[in-house]
Amino acid sequence: MTTPKILVTGATGKTGAALVAELCQREWPVRAMVSREDNRSAALRKLGAETVVADMYDPEQLYVAAKGTQRAYYLPLMRPYMIQAANAFMVAAREAKIESIVQMSQWTSSASPPTAMTRQTWLIDRTFSMIP
């Protein structure tokens, strides 16, 4: 049986970089998605990760990043229009036939708070829960 390749979004951030390091240490095949080539992406390659540059709002770039992976760890952008990025990722993941997605957020998630980010996080949580 082949070990599944894992796509990690947000791979140069604190959570994503720590996850990539742990997966590489355990010799899991990892594709680290980065927003640009820099010293952080070079450090991930030194650990043994494959890196791919993709824009979180671009479904075509996300599909290229996801194609050939079986699992994904999705770290959402905590920016305006984050729901657009999450939906673009879900479309790409489905088209790439990713088997399983773990979605991670450290933001509060609620349907009725006064902040747009909290409502968007709640909607993203609900949307991820609807996909197989």
C-alpha cells in the first residue's frame, strides 16, 4: 500500500511549517503549497517537501497544487474574502479527487456574531462538513 501524499496549504506559516516538518520527519510524502518562492519555501524543500506555488483564490492553480495528492490539510486565509478562497479550494480538491481534508482555523466560528470573519469561518466550517 502506498503512503498518501498530503497537500498542506499555508505551509510557510507557523502551523503549516510545523506540520510539514513533522510529516517529513515521519517520512510522509508532502506537497507544501506556498504563495511564493522564498527562503521559507526553500527551508521546506530542505526538509524533503515538494513545494508548489499557488494563489489561494485561483481554482485552476489550486487544482494544479492538489492534483496527485490524496489528503489535504487546509489552513484558511484570515483575510477579507476568505470564504472565496475556501470555496476555490473545495472546488479544486473535489476535481483533484482528494480523499480527505482536515480544515484548521483558530478563529471563532458562529452564525450570528457581529464580525464578518466569524460568520465567514462558520460558513466555511459548514461547507467543509458537507463534502464527502
